Amino acid sequence: MKVLHFGAGNIGRGFIGKLLSESGFEVIFVDVNQPVIDLINNNKEYIVNVVGDETYQDKVTNISALNSNSDNVIKLFNEVNLITTAVGPNVLKFIAPVISKGIEYRNKYKNEKSLNIIACENMLKASSHLKSLVIQNLSNKQLVKNIGFVDSAVDRIVPPAIESDKHTLDVTVESFYEWIVDENQFYGDIPKIHGIKCVDNLLSYVERKLFTLNTGHAITAYLGNLKNFSTIDKAIQNSEIQTIVTNAMKESGEVLIKRYGFDRTKHINYIHKILERFHNPYLNDDVKRVGREPLRKLSPNERLIKPLSGTIEFALPNNALLHGIAAAFHYDNPNDNESIKLQEAIDGHGFLETLSQFTGLEKDSLISKEIYKIYKKLK
């Protein structure tokens, strides 16, 4: 069994590619990074260092790689029944035309076998979004009738390689992971993948992860950045930061309990598990990396504003979430285009106007004024 996996970065190799290989698939990575492609084809294997309560190594084999510009990628659409991605939400628009060509190629040879595509991205309904992008590039929308675009929720912290590891395929990942998929969106048989969990209520799991892991991770990064901590584990050891992050996840958790009927005790245990993950010193999880792309993270359907909106909807406390949002507006990173744009907007139009522009919150609302008050205090 062959699978095409778009994205040969750390998440692609250390998380999705690893599980696919363990499930017996021949994993064909598709990427634009030619040095990485060459390493995969020359080495035919790599090591995944799993760190957590237990630390061990797994070897990933049965792999190869192609450049996304290669015609062979298109031809392989006639041979595979599964395609996965781990390229980042902003890159989906660039791989969509390649996928569209592959679907056209299948149609040319009248291939009516089922094909399932799972976008494993840190984004709500990433596969559905990818489907819309693919359809835009198709000559006939009906060509996707026997293709499942399966939304998923993925959760595993995979830090970027340190400088000494940049010329190797080896990657470090935390021991915890979740790969949850919507069982209702598959076309035909559901592929047997090690570690995957099929559910019929994916949105509740997506929001659980978004409102807990992603919310807490981002707030830890933005508060940690203000206090000049370099990594997440160092930041979360600060008692003030840990208190705010824990309370923010509890506030967002109350939204989940109201909305989906989550068991409160189980969810509090889930929050504590997330905090344990933040404390993992082996990950060397860089604060700047976690805080990058602040405009995306501050958008209405993302990890900071969406849980806040839930607290407003259900009239719940939200002071810790407000602290996290205020801290995000202090994220000033000259190597991050979104950070530059954010700071320029604040300088040019003022805080409240910028807050409204990027979050959708009414600039004259009590919530916006409270965020501004906290922003000034943090400054």
C-alpha cells in the first residue's frame, strides 16, 4: 500500500509519516525542499526520538520522496488510495493545484476507486478547506464525487530541529499524540492507520484541542515572551504565567462543558495533562516559534478569540483569556511578518482600532476596553 504525504518537515516525518509507516504503508513524501528529498531517497530511513515520561527511539523505514513539481507525483494519484498533508494551513493553497492535476489524471484513466485525503493541519476543517481549493482548480467539480476529504484534529508537539540536527532527517517528538478523524467523511473503506481515532462528533474534539492545547500554548508563549523566557517549559515554570494559563484553559473549558456536555472532572484532568506537556524540558519548544503568526492566532475562529466568544455567549468568566489576548498584542518579532504588521497597525491606528480589525471585537465594547486596560498594564 502506498500513500502520498505532502510535507516532509518535522511534523510530516515525526508524526504523520511515522504512524503511516508503522501501519504498513509505503510512505512517499512530497515536498519542495530538495536537500530533504535527497536525504530521504539516499538514507531510506530516519530516527524519531520520542521524549516524555519515557524516552526512546523509533526507526521509520519504507520511505521515499518526490519534488512536488515532478510529473511522477501526478502519476501516483492513479496508484494510491490515501493522501495526507502536514504542510501548514497557509501552504494548502499551493498544493491544491497539484492535487487537482492528480485527480484529473485519475479521471483520464477512468480510475473510480475510492481516494481519501486527510489534511493534518493546525486548522479548523482543514480538509474541507483543501477541498474547496482543489475544486477551484478542477475542470469538472464532479471529479471529487468518489473522493473523501476527511477533516481531522491532530495534536503532537514537534519542535523544530536544533542547528546541529539540520543536516539529518532525525526528529524529536513528544510521547503524547492524538490523530482524530471524522468517520462520516471517508469514501469507501476507512484505512487502517495505527493510532488514528475515528469519531462522529469531530467538532467537539477539534474545539477541545483548540481551546486547551492551542489556547494554553499561545498564552504561555505570549506571556513568556514578555518576560524574556526562551522556551515554553521555562515560561510555564513561572508561577504568574502558570496561573494565568491554567485559568485561561479552565475558562475555555467551561465553554466546552456548556456546549458539548464534557465531564468536568475528565476535562480538568485533560488540562493538567496539557500543563505536564508544557513542562517537558526535552522539547526545547521555542517561545518565538509558538507565538509566530499572531494575526492568524488572533482571528475570530482561532485559539484566543473563539473561546472568548464562547465565554461571552454563555456569560462565563474570562479574565485570564483577556490577559492572554492582551499579551498577544505585545508580540514584537522583527523576523515575523505578521508581528511586524500587527505592531505597525497599533502604531498607526491605535490599539482599539487594531483589536477590532484583527479580532472582530467591537472596539467600543466593554470587553475591548478591558483588554486595552490589561494591555497597558502589561506594557
